[in-house]
Amino acid sequence: MTDINTLTIVYTNDFHAQDKPVRATWIEGSPMMGGAAYMAAYINKIRNSEPNVLVLDAGDIITGPPISFLTNGEAPVDLYNAIGFDASCIGNHEFDHGVPNARKLISQAQFPFLSGSIFYKGTNILFAKPYEIIEKGGLKIGIIGIHGKKAGYETIQVDLVKDLEFREQESLLQEYVHLLRPHVDLVIVLAHEGVPAEQSTTDREVDVEKDFEEDVHMCNNVTGIDLMITGHAHKAILKPYVASETGTLLCSTRGLGTFVGYLKLQVDRTHKKIMSYEGHLEPIYTDQIEPDPAVSKRVQYWDNRLKELIDEKIGYTEQHLSRNYFGESLLGNLVTDAVRLYTGADAVFTAPGGLRADIEQGEITVGHVINAVPFNNNILVMEMTGRELKEVLEQSARRTAGVLEHSGIQMLVDLTADPGHQVLEATIKGEALQEDHVYKIASDDFTCKGGDGFTAFLKGSNVRDTSMIMRDLVIDHIRKMGHIKPAIEGRFNIKDSVSSY
């Protein structure tokens, strides 16, 4: 006789401390979406209407609005405690304030923060608990956390995790599955891996096999996984994807709390497998749901603690200062121009993934800038030859991790050319780039140290740390300028393209 149990899983990923709703400019009408209290209201609606509900997250709970930066991530973890998550894996941004602070966040969480592929360097000592067994509705569920090696080494400022090792996750995951499988009815993996997408969430359809290549590969190669919920890509899998080789279900949301995943399973306890499922992503429109009062109080609590600092008005913009992951942007020009003015560099660069939010038209506050430029990245100054600089521009032109925001340089690229030969023209201060000339370059320390795969910067010499945090410099720059009027100037131009952005 077959023993069938029902289990409902509600899931999120890449919340990034979005305590308040965000304006979904990528959707017609730009509705307000997300926010911790509204997300909680939907989750509680499911809890109250269905018998066995498990609430899971796939990492990057912290880093985003000032509520995260000014509390070192304590506030968003507190909000997750209030919502009542059952488990999360560790994401790369959980290390944005260093390893000791990440340990502190793990201790503050009232849910297990899991990761089975991060070790203390030179040891076999795990940084965090690798898995947890949770009982729900008569089912024993093994939940494993995994962090991608590539995501660990390319998206975290190297000095912050110098005491850790991110190891190849696939073989470790198979070991954990073999260990858990005899003792549980279901195995769920919470993964944070792959290639991050543009940080401005979009409403695009995705090609799961392409956009989640690392996750799909792991689902097909590791046997015994029933469900994988993944983060880091900031892209949505609208309905559960079924791995062709193993039948493992793969799920992900767009992030920022704008959508919450819903998955209802019928589980055969006798044979320990999923018999059937139904799932979708639920949009969290704030005009269609009342916020949860308990979580609203926690949001207000943190607002009151931080209000005086983040509400300070420092300037005004007549334009919406938007980002563009694949080209020139108003916000990118503002940030890099501020750095060039401060350092006197010939050219300035910053990785586009470091700009996390637009600044809307109107008064600019300290909080707006913290939201847009949340990382504690120092500005570095160094020397590079024109030849070395050309390698930087070629890496940017490939757009693998977006186009570097830059100041002082104009470039023309041919995206149809072979990698390494895509930059057709480049000028610095109006003069053609000279291969043997030595230029003064400035950037943030994440980008300069090869972050997001921009490894060409590692060839720079005479590196000097200014000890100035880029975000603080931008705040000071806006204070001095008062009215901000950046413009699109043709810094990144695509051959035979009407628009470069």
C-alpha cells in the first residue's frame, strides 16, 4: 500500500534586505512589489490554508538598502526570523561584512543557515552546518546547503574571505545525499551558484538550460536529489524545471522579494519519491495584499533606529538615475565621474554588479546612495599600460559579467568579432589609447582584485589604497554638487547599433 503525504514549499532567493516594496519599472505601470511585510502576508496565507508548509531560501538575505549596511546584516536576518523561515543556504553576500560577522549572522538566525562546501582554509573544518533534517507532516526532509566555488571566488571581495576555501560542490553534494538518503523521505538542496545576472530585475523569460547551466548540470549529475532551489542568478524559473537525466525539480525566483515561489508536492513515503507536483511564482503586488502586522512592526522598528541618518538630504536630481548592466548608465557615470574627480585618474572603472539600485528623480538622501552603492569598497589607484588597459576593455566588451561602468574612456566595440578583438577604438581624454603609455587608473578594490572575473586588472602595478570608501565619496560628491545632472555621452558604443544601451 502506498503512503502519500502532501507537502507545500514556499521559497525565495536573493532577498537582498528589501524590507520595503520596490517599484517594478520592468512591468507595465511600474507597480510596487515585494517588501518583507507583504512577502510575509503571502507566506502566512499559505501557512493558514494548507496543512504542511515549509519555507525555504537560497541565500543572499543581506546587502541592499541601508537597513542591511547600517546593521551589518542583522536587520534582514531579524526580518527572516519574524517571517519564520525554516532554512536557508549561505549566499556570497552573507560575507559582505567579513567572516566573523557572517558567523554572528548564523548565530542570530532562528533557522539553520546551511553550507556544505565552505571550509576554513587548509582544514576539513566546515564553516557552517552542511544539512538539516526537518520533520513536517509525517515526512522526514533532508535539506542540504551548497555554495558554488565560482560564485565564492569571483563575487566576494577576496580579503573578506581569505581564511576560507570554497570547494568544488558537486562531489561534496553527492556525499551528503548518500549520507541522508537512507534516513529521509525527501532530499532538498538549497544552492547559491552559477553566474549572476543584471542586478536590475527584469521580466524576461529565461532559457533554463543556458541561464542555469551550472544548476542543471548538477541536477543531472548528482543522483538522489528531489528538489533544488537555487539563487544567485536573479532570474526566474516560472514553473519547476525537470532535469532530463534524474527528474530533479529545479526552482528559482527573480529575487528582491518581488515574487515568492509556490510548490505543492505529493510524496510517496513508501518509495521515497515525488509522485506529482504543481508550482508557480506568485507576484507580490502591494495593492493586492495587506502587509503582515507583526513583520510591519519589525520593519518600523529598524526604520526608527536608522531614520535620522538615512533621511539626510544631500542633493537633487532632475533625472531618474538608472543602471544598465550591459552598457553606459546615468548612475554609473555619476559614480565613476566622482571617483575620477577625486583621484585625478586618467580612467575609472567599477563592475556593474556593484550598483544595486536606481536613484529616483527628486531629492537625494544618504539612504538613497547607500541603497545604490551598498558595499564597503575602498578606492584603489594604480598604473596600467595601454596594452594592459586594452585587456580590461576586451573583458568588459564580452559582457560576461556586464559592461564595466567607466569614466575618462570612450570605446567602440564589435560584438560579432572574436573575443579579444572586439574593441575597435578606444580613446582616453579624447586621444587614442597608446599601448606603451602608462596610465593612472582608479577603481574599487573588488573590481581591481579581479572581482566578477575582471582579472585583467591584476596586471596593474604600483597599487595604492586611498582608504576612501567609494560610497562615501559619492555621498560627498553629491553634497558638493547639489544638483546632479549626469548625461549619456557615448562612452560604450556598439558598431552598427542605433543605441549602445
